[in-house]
Amino acid sequence: MGRLSKNAERVAWTRYIGGSGPEEASKRNKYNAEKTEANGRTFDSADEAKRAIDLQWLEQLGEISELRYQVSYEVIPKAGRREGRLLSC
């Protein structure tokens, strides 16, 4: 019995787990979350969308203010010649 090439092995494995090809398998989310749209915004998961809706209600009720999404912040502060890095979360 012969051995499959690396590419043939990858395609066979991808088909076995239910995908149509390597491209589809690489697009899957680690936690199987699906993008969800709520109130005109796209969120990475249904849980994130639900939390955003809850926060929007709290803002409308005056419990919180200045609600912002995906805020960038400095992880490593600038020190001398080294520049800090900005991450978007």
C-alpha cells in the first residue's frame, strides 16, 4: 500500500473532518464561533454581540457613559528610543 503525498493527505484529512478544502479549514474559528451582526455592527461571536447589546442598553439608561468599541491601547510604554506597541483588541 502506497503512502499519500503531503498535499493529498491534507486534502483527505480536510474532507474527512467535513470541510470542502484546506482554505475552508483554515477559516474556522478556534471556538467554532460565527460572526454575528447586531445593531449595525459585526461581532466575532453571538456572545460578544449579546454583551454589546446589554452595554448599549446600560448606556441608554444612563448607567454607563462613553461606550467605545475595539479601543487601541499601548501595551509597552515608550522608554528612551524604544517605541511602544499599539494593539487593537
